[in-house]
Amino acid sequence: MMRIAIFVMIFLGGPVLGCKEEGSGSAVGTFSVADCGIDEKAIDLRIDYLTASYFENTLGIRLQRTTQNYTFADGLYLEIRNVDNIAAHLGDPIRITLVPSLAEFKQTGPGEASGYESGYPVTPYNAPARTSLYLYDTCPDSNVAFTDGDGTITFERIYQPGKSDRITGTFSLEFIDPRTWKSAGDFGDHAVVSGDFDFTYSDHRPSGPGH
């Protein structure tokens, strides 16, 4: 089944140079997933597993419930690009804007004006970050694909080799599955989620079942 796992595999496919299974984090929001019978339901993802990997100025952060392989869990993946630039502007919100914008897509759906064959919102190549949301525990039999999130991430501290090991921040994100769009008033499966994270990067290769 073609699912969001493909996108998460791409995100996680680089060298895993660090991981820390201790820390605190949260992710709560409102979710609608028709295949799971969820309609504007408040859900707490109960984040209890936080990991990070760093490679060539890019930081991958995974916030997840349980240490299971992500294909059996709920969580978020944040791909942070140009860490050095973000470290120089700590406290400033990182704005992620999809193309076409999520607001535009909600109103018009797929269209040629977007410049993409599918007309679906995607994260531009030059965006400072990219995010994905997966719900394999809550919706194990669903093919929901929340592959590109829109919103903000704000770092108070971020990992930099030889400079800082702490990763602390907050986020406020919105996702839709563009394949389920029907009309301006019914744009299908969607999620609005916010939360925080605070943990220490540790440059050892983890051995837990989630990797």
C-alpha cells in the first residue's frame, strides 16, 4: 500500500548519527480521518520517544509514541535544513509555506495554477524545514498521507556539532491529505497539531527496537 511511510523512509534514510531516548515532548491537536471514523476529534499523541539525527547541516527530529518502528506508531518527523542559519536566529519562528498554499488549496483543490502536475501542496526545495505526520497506531489500516505540513517551528536551542547538544522548541502545524479534497467546504482528512520538545542529542547509534 502506498502510504506516508514512503516519505518518512526518505526523511530517515540518511546516516543516523545521533539519538536520545530521554527527554520530554508533546503533540496534541484535532484530527479528521474518514477511514478511521475520526471526525474533528481531539487527540493527544502522548509523545514519549524523541530522537535526532544530524548530517551535513541538516537535523532530523522524530517525536513519537513508543519506541516501536515508526510503521507501527504515531508521531511527527521534522526535517530541519540549514541548522547553522537557524542557530543564528534562535527564538525566531521558522515559517513553512507549501506551494500552493494550504489556504489556497482548501478553497480551490488541485489545479493547473499551482505549477505541479498533481496540483497538491508540497514543501518547496528551498524551504527551511519539512514536516510529516504519521498515525500508524491510531489508524493502522488507513492510507492517510499527511506528508507535508504547513505552519511554524520555533527553536530555543538546536544541536550544532561541538557547540550545543540540546534541542528545545515548539511547533504549530497543519496537515491535509490532498487526495481526499472534495470541495471548499469539505477538504477531507486533516489535522492541526501543536506541541513542544526538549531533549539532548547524543552521538551514538541507538540499539532500541524503534531503529
